[in-house]
Amino acid sequence: MTSTINRPVFFGSSLIVAVFILVGVVFPRDAERLFGAAQAFVLDSFGWFYLLAVGIFVVFALFLAISRFGQLKLGPDDAEPDYNYVSWLAMLFAAGMGIGLMFYAVAEPILHYSVPPEAEAGTFAAARQAMALTYFHWGIHAWAIYAVVGLSLAYFCFRYNLPLTIRSGLYPLLQDRIKGPIGHAVDIFAICGTIFGIATSLGLGVLQINAGLNYLFDVPQTALVQVGLIAIITVAATASVLSGLDVGIRRLSEGNLILAILLMLFVLFAGPTEFLLRAFVQNVGTYLDSIVERTFMLYAYEPRDWVSDWTLFYWAWWISWSPFVGMFIARISRGRTVREFVVGVLFVPSAFTFFWMTVFGNTAIAFDMGSAQGAISRAVGADISVALFQFFEYLPFSAITSFLGVLLVAIFFITSSDSGSMVVDTIASGGSEETPAWQRIYWCSMEGVTAALLLLAGGLTALQTMTLVSALPFTVILLALAFGLLKGMKADMARVTEHRQAQPAIPMREATWQARLGALLHEPTRAEVVSFIERTVHPALVDVCRELSGRGLAASVARDAEGGTMLTVEARETRNFVYGVTPVRQLAMTFSAAEASRPDKRRAQVWSGHTVFSDGSRGYEVMGFTKDDIIADVLAQFERYQILTSAPATALYAASPDPA
């Protein structure tokens, strides 16, 4: 297979990543100081911007779910989802937060409990606040960021036939300029953010794997061992990404979700089960009670480093991951409605995450307050990567659970790396999903090398700094994506309304009043409607299709199982033109109160032939039209389509010869 790279994006992003890495490698003594200064500058100057933007994303996603836009589909309106719910949720969950959940499930609640931002350390108030803060950082705010990117990409790719790249979401704002330098810059920022975001996760993951191996097999915790682990797991991730989305990534995600659930259930039943169930309910209540205040909390009146160390880092981390996770969940979400997408992406993973954090976090706090007598807090304060394994020591079968923990982190490592590599490769290839193997290997290797070198150059500080810096420009892009998505959806809803109000393009033929009355009172059967479609509509559409194909357009006519027929003209960078007629069942007219009071299932029903268009709306009845009438109506709708689509009408004819 030949190369599919978009050269400005491929080489531009590679160069930027290489420059940042070389700074750490060439100047190792100054790297930590430089990274620390850069991190402090971004947080001090733009922390308010991160917080405000994430609040906007949450409100925007919820608005789309409850508004009329929620009924729009990510794809043609007759599209069915590519994956069932279990596979869909497993893949988006594993790609979204896997390593972080393993790394911070015990560490974050314990750290908030032992060093709280407001309450007194080690108290019950600190424990309650610790869980509310953990929920806040891992809840709907993170997934709202992913939802904005995923919705934008899925919407414009599957409904407008645009490439599956970040720049496509800006089409309503920039039109054809997305093909030039602005579009290249957007995709470059997306790739850099993804590379550094994944590198941060891989750095966390390898630290925890090393800590687990040290606990199980006394493997030393050194930089050399960690780089070796990155190399080994990167090779495994490369093998997975080469096997494709439906084989390697899907199976690993589903298998890892099962292992994670089993481990969580073990901790639930081996730990203080009744307390955990009660704590879960109360944690949710505390989270909801404080969600608005926390969303905009910057401690402006009482400055403290806590918000920078925790909330702002998390928001930047999620934003840097958003091109990767957003594009990944866009690829697996074709056929879902906007409302289904938002509800699924925001609430289902969040609910699982909340329960996960309750089981691990509250159990760890309970042990630390009781039998551990503060030992877990002291161990986590000294080395955050050992938190999970120190916690397992207070449960039965600690060696087995620690081994499962290492295995889970390793698989999450692989799924994050292979999913990220596939997404970055897609962006760097201009949206192409069929790319040569060497390109996927290149990006998978780039992620591993970036994680290894930044870990050697400055440890977690270097990884976090790259995340914060790369997320800043992409936050602006995310806001533009949200605005472009809203603009595109408004245009689509206007088209739906226009089609619902549409009338046939042909004038009503003159007929006697007796004939018109007979037509009004006639109640066609389904067989009559199907016969009309077969004998009149389908031949008319075939004639139009033949003429369009002769003029260089990609036109086709297809029948469906319901007896309908549909003409489709494929377009570039806008939605396809669709004109179809399908049998529609509706309630018959009634002339008595008794008939009107019956349930709909028991009332008489009639059939009619209604038009359908590219937005899935049914237009008007065409029963009784002649073949010439149907052709005239198709041409009128085709002319209307050219006017309403955002792309100029000439773009559709770019490949067609001069009709003259």
C-alpha cells in the first residue's frame, strides 16, 4: 500500500514533537527547571481559561442532549450502529481513562484525604471531600470534553462526507479554507496534544507497572527498567494496532473491562461492602451538591496551589487526550443519535468510574483510618505509584490481586497506545482509514519514544508540562468546534423543517370534483402503494440515475425491504442528495366518536407513498403521480438541494463533463 500521509501535517507534527523531546535530552540538567517554569506560566496565566472552557463544554453537551438537536443521527437517518452497546461502551471506556483509573483509584482519594484543600486532614470531613473531589475530576467534565470532539468529528464525517480529521469540524466556519494552512495547523496541534497526552498516561502506567513488579518479584524501580517496559509494551501495542479496530483493539478492550469488573467486585466483597454501598450513594449526592461551585472554583480570594496541581492539570490532560479519544469514539459511534451519544458518553462511563473510585478509594480510606493506622497515606505520600499495591496488602490474596493490577495496567497501556496510534495516523493521513503498516508503526513508536525520553528527562513533571502546554492552543480549537457543530446542526434542522413543509414541485392536475372526492376517500392498501412504487416511481428514478451517471456523477438507485426505492447522488464535502419514496402507514380518517376513542392499534389504518430526503424527513405524498411527475419532482428537489447545501452547486459538478 502506498503512503497516504498529508505531508505538512505529518512532518510538521513530527518536527514539533522532536524539538520538545530534544530540549529535554540535550539539556537534561536544565530540563526539569525549564519544564517547571513552563508549567507555572501556563497555569498562572491561563488557568481561568481552562476552567471556564470546560464549564462551557459541559453545558454545551447537556444542551445538545435535551434540545431538538438530540434527534439528529451521526450518519444517514437510516444508519444502524456499527457496534452493540456492550462493545461500544467497552471500547470508549478503555480508550478514555484506563491507565488513570488504575493509577489514581487509590492514590487520589488518599492524597485528598491526607492533604485536603479545605478540611482538616485525616478527618471524616476530609474523607467526604476527598471522594467528592475525585468524582469531580473523573466525572462528566472529562467526558464532556471528549463528547465535543467526538460529536463534531462523527457529525461532519458521517453526515457531510468530510474526512475524519479535526479540521473537518471547522467546515461551517472556514469552508474550503480547512484544506489550507489553517486546517494543517489544527491537525498538527491535535497530533501534538495527543502524543503528549498519551505519553503522560504511558509514563504513569509504566511507573505503576514497575512498582507492581517490584512488589511481586523485587524488580528494581529504575529508569532503565521503566524504559525497557515501555519498549516491550509498545511492541505489543504495535501488534495490536496492526490487527485493526475490530480484532485487536476491540478484543483487548472487552477483555480488559471484564478483568477490571472482576477485580472491582473482589474488592467490593472482600472489603467493607455495606459501607461502600452507602458511601457510593452519599458520594454521588455530595458531588451533585457541589458540582456548580467546583466547576468554577479557582480560589481567587484565597490563592493556593491545590487547584493548579489537581484540577487544572486534569482539565489539560483531558483536553490533550480529546483529539485521540474524541476521534476514536467518533469512529465507533456511527449510527447513534446525538442524544444517545451524549448520554452514553457522559453518564455511563462516569457512573462506572464513580463506583470504581468508591470501591477502591473509600476502602483505602477506611483501611487507613482503621487497621493501617495511616500507613497507606504515608506510603502514597512517599511514592504515588505504589498506592494500589500498598492497598492490596490489606486484602486477602494480595499477590494475586497485585498481579491482576499489573496485568490490567499493561493492557490499558496497550489499548491507549494502539488506539492513539490509529487516531494520529488517521489525522496525519488526511482522514484516510486505510494506511500502510509502516505509518501505524511509526506513530506507535513515536508515542513510546516520547514517553521514554520525557520520563528520563524530567519525570512526571516533564510529562505533565507537555500535556499542559499542548492543551492550551487546542482549547481554543475545541471552542471553535463547539460553535461549528451548533451552526451545522442549526442548518440541518432548518433543512428538516423545509422538507416537512415542502410541496410537490408539479402543479395539481385538473380533475372533476367527483374524481377528487373519490381520491380523498380512497384508502390505499400496502400492496397498492408498493405496486405504485414498483411500476411508476422506481422506473422514474432509474431514468434520472442513468442520466446523472452519464454526466459523470456517482448516482445509484436501491430498493429496500419495506418496498421503497431511493435515488442517491454521492457528493464531496457535503451530504449526499437523496430522493426516495417509501410506504408509510397512518391512521385512517374517522367519522364517529366511538372510532376516534379506540386505541391506535385497533383503529383502521391506511397506506400512502411518501418522499424521503437526505436528512431522513418524510416530505409529502406522491400517490397518483405519473412517471413524468416523479421526474419533475426529483429535478426540483435536486435544484433545492444545490441551493441548501453549504458547498457551492458547482462543486457537485466538478467531475462532470460540459452538458453541451
